[in-house]
Amino acid sequence: MAAMGGGKEGAGGGMAAQAGRLGVVASVAFNLAALALYLRRRYFGDDDAGGRRKGEAAEVAPSSGKPPVTKDSIINLDHGDPTMYEAFWRGGAGERATIVIPGWQTMSYFSDVGSLCWFLEPGFEREVRRLHRLVGNAVADGYHVLVGTGSTQLFQAALYAFSPPGPAAPMSVVSPAPYYSSYPAVTDFLKSGLYRWAGDAKMFDGETYVELVCSPNNPDGGIREAVLKSGAGVAVHDLAYYWPQYTPITKAAAHDIMLFTVSKCTGHAGTRLGWALVKDRAVAQRMSKFIELNTIGVSKDSQLRGAKILKAITDGYERPPTAGAGAGDDDSSRLFHFARRQMVSRWAKLRAAVAASGIFTLPDELPGHCTFANETVSAYPPFAWLRCDKEGVDDLEGYLRERKIITRGGGKFGADGRVVRISMLDTDEAFAIFVDRLAAMK
Amino acid sequence: MAAMGGGKEGAGGGMAAQAGRLGVVASVAFNLAALALYLRRRYFGDDDAGGRRKGEAAEVAPSSGKPPVTKDSIINLDHGDPTMYEAFWRGGAGERATIVIPGWQTMSYFSDVGSLCWFLEPGFEREVRRLHRLVGNAVADGYHVLVGTGSTQLFQAALYAFSPPGPAAPMSVVSPAPYYSSYPAVTDFLKSGLYRWAGDAKMFDGETYVELVCSPNNPDGGIREAVLKSGAGVAVHDLAYYWPQYTPITKAAAHDIMLFTVSKCTGHAGTRLGWALVKDRAVAQRMSKFIELNTIGVSKDSQLRGAKILKAITDGYERPPTAGAGAGDDDSSRLFHFARRQMVSRWAKLRAAVAASGIFTLPDELPGHCTFANETVSAYPPFAWLRCDKEGVDDLEGYLRERKIITRGGGKFGADGRVVRISMLDTDEAFAIFVDRLAAMK
């Protein structure tokens, strides 16, 4: 059984070595590697195969993400791993989102051979449209729906769709700093001749470009519009976080290309499922072609599950509140209410910890009228964009790492090293330890 | 509800327009487009939204692939859509492959944060290793297991892993003609500066390269070894079809990189799940990095389902045969026996049709001793590589298309137009109509 552990010695050397290739991801890799080594020693000792030496035919439990934390753990808030949502799905709504797939189902490559996006499950498309009608965050009528392996794949599909044919110079890809750290890494990792990362949109002065407009913005939560206005350029709107738990829904977005992901809406990151609303037919066709060439479509199992999950959310809002519970208290069927309550509570704790510490600052709260909640509410972004004003702390990511808090440093977002991005979507336990530690830093 | 049909007007214009971009896929796109338009008219009439006007909250049935065929249908054998296997999974084994996923399960990005391939479900890895031990087609002990969104993604990951760092010229990617038509298309669609398609390996005279060795070969079923031997080059073995239903298992393959896919082993193409066995740790790390950047991992739902499906196969061979049934007849739990029986029967029908027609030829049968079946058996490849000797038929793909049979022409495989690739894995109904039509061509 020694070979069972062949791939299990920890991600240390590998991800770190790999990171040399793309400087921009180096530190992310390092963080993960450090965490991996630490966890391995802590939980598995020197026994590589760990607890996996059961009888061969036994079931292996599905993974549950990062191991549980303790008061002395490394707390990894680098990725926006949305495990906060698990508590919701363990409640009543979760049962209604359970999926059963018989062995013979959805075996074909094709979902709808006559459709522009021939690998899109009709049931998933239907629930996407229903959810947008419920929330009012985007216009879906008149748009093509595309499915992707997460919105990361759809982002690449959009770059492919807008790149000039023939031997033209690569299309410039830009976004105003601070921008999502994956944009440069994913744009450039294959050194494509079709497109290349050209940095901060505010510094760009070309005529043709793709501007990535992330709103609310990852990492800082800002509400954004395209900053470039050339007629030859195009904007791709990454609306992964434009959901009522994170920000007031002020209008139904109606941009040419809008990207969404199940991960940040419902918390199902492991399902790797995103969708795009695309106005122009030819653009939608080219995006679909990218996904055909890259992965010959998208997991139908994820699409069936995604459909069931979105359906549970929309149904939850069409269901009368549980008898006896006050209308405002029964969030067991209402995902956005559950998640907003969590975000409100976490941001209050974080702001209290920042005040107690005295060495940090956070962006101001942005209030607005939410058409979904039908009241004025504040934004509670999925990431905290934390700045440190203390003398001598030029590398805040390193400073926090020494204190066993893994974050993502400003440099990867086109910002300076005195700022970091911190996920607000981890488990209650990890978040509680994080704010305790933060409050104690003076 | 008009908008529900926004993306549904048929793939005609779009895929055809798109095809201009990459000449190599043009005809594939055209075939699909022609089929789509035909099917749309046939099954949906002019009503774009088709049968989808049910109440909003109703369940939408999962897709079932291409619509059923009739005697006058277009028969699409272009893709290797493995719907032949559905009959097996509707039997007893299928029930044991049913998967149930509760709403709260596998929400995290991470499967095993301490693993080199941190998005690989341990249960899937375990069943991959079990299956290789059962079949004996590849050595898995001492290898790293990686998971991909189909083997297409793992193929790209391998190209990424072997590309030189820094500003070196792109790595040449080659394969002996006839080669799988996706190799050039997928290698070149992003015009990567890391690698580029360099054509037929037999014509290549450089020193550094990646040679793709597909064995049994797609499209012609040939058993292959690497043809290039330079010390600076590397071989990637695509063993998608190295399973007992298609070819005698003559030895356990032990190459540096071996790619497999659930699609062609079990028939679950829609699950989009492949795996790689990789000897070298650094290569495995770079491949894993590609998948991290491309899609941030692989659908956990697909992995959970894949684990269950592979488990059902291996368990089926460990289970005593049903009482009363002859040992050779009870294939309801034995996937490879079921599929081999199907392949034997289909190849016999195809060879009879070719003999009846008189204008076609097929590759010779290749017999060998199969260590899995423990007897000498012939190869029954998943594709028929059909040649036409008739005067004036220089474009066999076009000739068959006029007779409503969609195939993939030799030009896309680096061969001539008198030959086509035909999927042997479609439904019984489609296959029967196909051989009837073929026999009648004189």
C-alpha cells in the first residue's frame, strides 16, 4: 500500500517550485504549501497514507475541505473558500437540495444538440433564469446562458471570444487596481498569442482591450463601472459577488457579458460551476467553442446538482415562512437572509477587532437601497481589504503569516504590501479565532 | 418566456462561423450544425422553446443526449459518444452506481489540502487504483494520480508541464498520422507561446518535442509505441482505449505519463472526468498547477460519481456470478464483458456490411493474448477507420453525409479524404441503421 501515498507527501516542494514560473502566484503557492506541511504533521504524523488503510471495498467518505481548526491552528483565509454556507445547507433547505443520480443518467456528451451551448443542461439554465428573476440582480431575458467549469473558465472563454482572428498582436487585458489576483495569472499562464495581461486599466492608453469589471470588486468590495470608454474596447463584467448577502442590489445589471458562479452565490465551490449571461450571439458561440476545446463541455453532474441547489433557493423564497417563527427570524429556507445575517455579524466582529487593535483600517461601509430586501442596507463584502498603518510593517501578508494567519498580500492585486485580502466566508470557528488574534495585535 | 429560447435557435450559423477560425475543426462544426438544424426542424418544429413551457417550479428532466433515431434520420457517428453503455447501467450494476449527494456535501474547493493534487477526492483515487489492479492495464503503484475535467484537460496539463520555462521557442507537439483530430486543435487554439502543433511525428526531425502516443490509436485502432527516441523529447501516452472491451490487455503499461478517461472506460462522457498516472513528482505538480489555473480543480460531484461507478465495476468482478446463469452469460455485473460482447457483435455486423457493399475496406483484425480475459482475443476498436476504394469518391465524409451519415473525414487526422472515422459506441438503434445503409452502398 506504500504506493497509495505516492501523491501525498504534501504540496510543499512542488507548488513552491512551480511558483517560480509565475511570480504573481508564488506567494499563494507558498501559503498553501506551508499550510499543507503544517497540517500534515499535525493530523497525519509521519504515516503518509493516514487513515486510509481500511479494507479495499469500503466506502471512502467524501472530502470535507480543510481540517477543523483549534486555537493554535494556522488559519487559512487566503482563498475565498465559502464553507460558511455549510451550516445553511445542513438545515431544512439542504434536504431539498439533495441530488440522486442513477448510474445510467446523462451519459452523453450532449445536453441539447440543437442549442448554441450544446453541453448546457436545460434544467440548469431554467433555474439560473428563475434565480435572476427572484433576485433582480441581472437581466436574463434576451440573454444567452452559458455554463462553465467555474467562472474562471468563462473568463478565459470571454478573452478567447474577443481576441482578434489572424496574426494580430495579442489583445490587452486590463482591470483597475486593486484587481482580482487571478486575472493576470490566468490571462498569462499559457503565454497566449491571443491576449496578454496589460495591468491597471487606469494606466492603460491603448484603443483595443478587454476591461475586466469586477463589481462588487474582489479584493476591496468597491462598486465599479468600466473606466475605459474606447469604442474598440469591450468590458466583461464579473458579477460573482453581486448577490444580496454582500451588497445592496441597486438595479438589474444589463451588460454585454456578465459572469456568475455558484461558489460565491450558494457556497458550493467544489461543484466548479459558473454561468455567463451573454447578449451577442456570435460572442456566446465563441465562448462556447472555447469550452468545447478546453474541456468538451462541463460536468453534467455538477449542472444537475447546481440546478437542484438554485431551485432550493428560489423555492425557499416562494414557500410561506414556518408557522410560529417571526417573519424575520426564519432564515432556514432563505439563503440570502441567512448569509446576510452571517455577513452582518462577521463584519461587526471584524470592525470591533480592528478598533480594539488600533493598527488596522478597513474600507468604509457603503450603504444603498436594495431592491431585493426593499430597504437601505450596507454592503458586507466577501473579502476584507485590511490595511496596516503600523511602522515597519511593509509586508502585512508576512506579518500575519508569522501569526499563523494566511492571507493574500496586496502585491498580487496590483496594490502595495501594507494591505491584504482576507476571506470572510470561512467557517465560524476559523473566523472567530482570526478576529480574536487580530484584536490582540497592537 | 420568449427569452427562454434566446440561446436555442440551433447551432447552425454560430458553429459554422466559428469554424473559420480553426480550419481543422471546420468540418466537425459543420456536421454538428447540419445535424442540429435538421433535428430542430424534425423535433421542435418552429417553436423555439419546444416542450419547455411547463410551470416554472416543475422539475426539468436531465438531458438524455441526442434524440432517438428513425430509419430516415441523420445518423451522427462523428463524436465517440459512448451511449452504447447506457444499456449496461440500466441493469443491476447501475443501481449500485447510483449516487446521492446531500446539499451540504463537498462544498470546499479543497479535497485534501496536504496532497500534491489538492482537488482530488481520495475516494476517486482509491477506485482508480483498484480498477487498474483488477484490469492490469497499467501500473499505478508508485505513480501519482491526478484528476482532470476529462482527459482533454490532462493532455493540456501535460503540454504545460513539459514546456520550457522562460522565453524559449514553443515546444513542438507531434503524433504519427493518423492522429486524434483534437490534438492539433486543442494544442493550437490559444496560440500558446509554450507549445505548438508540429504535425506528423514521422516527419519530425527536431530534438525536443512532446510526442502523443495514443494506443490503441484514435482513429485507426493501431497499437503504438513512441516513434521518436531523442533523449530531449518526452512521450505522453493517451491510453483512453486501453481497456479489455477494445483490445487485448497484453501488459501493464508503465510509461511516464498515462492518460485515461471515464468516458471511454465506462461510457460516462457527460461526467467529464479523466485521470492521469504520472511517475515524476515535479511533472505531476506542474500538471496539477495547470488545472488549478485553468478551472481551480475538478468537479467534486463528478469525482464522487466517478468513484461510485468505478467501484461498481470492480465490485462486479468480485461478486459471484448470479446463480443459474452460465459463467459466460451473466454480464449484468461485468462491464468489460458486456462491452466486449457488444463490440464483437458490432464489428461482425460492420464487416458483413462492408463485404456486402464491396466499395469499402477496414483495417485487419489484430489478435493478442489478453491477460485480463486470459485468452487470445481480437481487438475491436471503438472507432472504425473506413476507407472507400470507389472511383470518384475522394471526399468520403461528404459522400456519407449526403447519405445522412455524419462521420469525421481523414483530413482532420492527417490522412487523406478517402477515409473516415466512425464511432462504434453509439446506441444500438443508430448503429443498426448505419450498417444497413452502408451495406446498400454499391
